[in-house]
Amino acid sequence: MRYRTLGTTGAVVSDISLGTMTFGAEADEATSHAILDRYVELGGTFVDTADVYGQGASESIVGSWLAGRGGGDDLVIATKARFPMGDGPNDAGLSRLHLQRACHASLRRLGVEAIDLYQLHAWDAATPVQETIAALADLVTAGHVRYVGVSNFTGWQLALFAAEARHAGLRLATLQPQYNLLAREIEWELVPACRREGIGMLPWSPLGGGWLTGKYRRDERPSGATRLGEDPDRGLEAYDLRDTERTWLVLDALAAVAGEAGATQAAVALRWVMDRPQVTAPIVGARTVEQLDASLAAVDVTLDPALVERLDAASAPPTPDYPYGFGARTEVAGREVLEAG
């Protein structure tokens, strides 16, 4: 495992983060603790959870594991808030009321004095941005939170939030977006925004919900003990949603590159994400220790630039001509004018 700074902060984390969405749902407490033990044994230092994962179960499992090992001073613990944790009108959102309650509840479940990275799980159109930022700033000042980040924001939301936070003296450290060989559209706006603001990216679903491991087949609906085998309509990785010609072309290219690199498709797909601009650490989840080991094999993979180019070409999403294609052409033309002058 190698280590990188968390965006432009001085905090250092391992270059793969352990996601814990499976804890309490697809992995019981004993299995979850074994996964955490193995992750730390291999050099991992960055654990990501959220209050909504299992309605607090994931945080509680991480908390019991931390208590059993005497704390987490050698780790960076991240969690998130935004989604409903009850049926009341203030049990969700990014209001001061909900964020303060959610933060204190997460602190209790995790059993820590401060949350190292506190993230907004999604945008909240009902709450003024300034209210949310003021609430986060108060949590930082009170010592309950060390760094703040966001997740699932669009380009304009990220740019607005980063600017307002900067104006209030609050640094936005990270963005959690979906990013993998099958979902690269964040490169149109979010990646440039992160580069400009010095925000580190923590990609979730770097293996495309299992698609990039090679476990699914063309014209063969998944079955058995896999996520899509158990629920083929599951979220953004639903079989019918991703069963497209582009998906299979990407998977064919990934299989060929993995063969030449002498690595698994999962390791190559994860390595590709790890090496993308602005990425601090992709978030990898696991239901078993064996799944974790298979993913962490990516740390030993080195991709030749020619192989990366092949993956880039095969996975490049169709770019809308306006404004993205038009903007790229005008940017190139502007550079040519400057260079000529």
C-alpha cells in the first residue's frame, strides 16, 4: 500500500480506502471485523462509512472494532450524513439541525472523539448552502470534525460549495463521486473543478458494482451469490441498465489488457482508477476477506502507458458536442492563439 495526502490537506492516507457499506448487511460483525483486520494488516489506514449504511449498523461495527483494538489513532475514519435516519421531518438533509444531531450520533456509534473526514452524502436543495457551511465550520471549531468533504455533487454544486466554503474560511478536502471505466462522465466538469480547487477524489464503485471483475456475461442474466444474482435491478449497476454494447466492448478491452498485464480484471480496473488525475484513494468494499484480497492486488499492478491508452480509448464516453465538445475546441484554439503570440 502506498500513501497520499488527502487532497491538498496535510493528512496522509493509504491509496485505497476501505468502504464499509456491506457491514451489517452483506457481512456480519465477525466477518466485518476480519475484513478490517486484513485491511490494516496490508497497510490500509483509511476507513469510510456513513450513518445511513444499515441505519447506523456499519458505524457501530466499525466502532466496536476500534474499541477492541484500543482506538484508531493510526487510522483516518470518514463518515457521511444527509439521508434519512428516521421518519421525522428533520431526520434528513443538510440543515444545521440535522447535521449537528447526525454528527453527534455518528461520534457515539464510532466511539471516537472526532470524525477525521465528515462528508455530505448528497446535495440538499432545501437548505441554503451558507447554513450548511456554517454548521460544518462550527463542528470543526468545536473539535468534532477535522476535515470536510462532499459526495454525489454535480459540477455547479461542487464549484458553488467550494467557493462559499472558502469565503467562510473552510477548506473542502474531498469529493466522493462514482468513477470507473464504465462511468467516466465526471471528467467533463467534476475532475477539472477538483483540480482547480485542490480537492482530492475518493471514487466509489471503482469496479462498477462488480461489472469490471469479469463475473458477468453477455446475454446471460446473473444468478447465484452475487449482488446482481440476488438483485438484478440493484441501483446504478442494474443488469438491464448496463447491458449495453459499450459495456461489453469495455469489458472485452479490459480482459485483453489484464491478460497482457498478467493481472486480474479487477486489479487492472482498480489500478486504472488509482492512477487517474486528482484521485486520492478509490473506495473498495468487500463481503469477504477473499474479496478484499482480490481487490487489493491492485497495489502490485503497474500498467504500461500503452495499455492505459487502450483502456482510455475503449472506455471514453460519447461526449455531447455542446457544451463539452465545443468548449474543448475553443480552448484549444485559444491556446494556439496565445502560443502564436
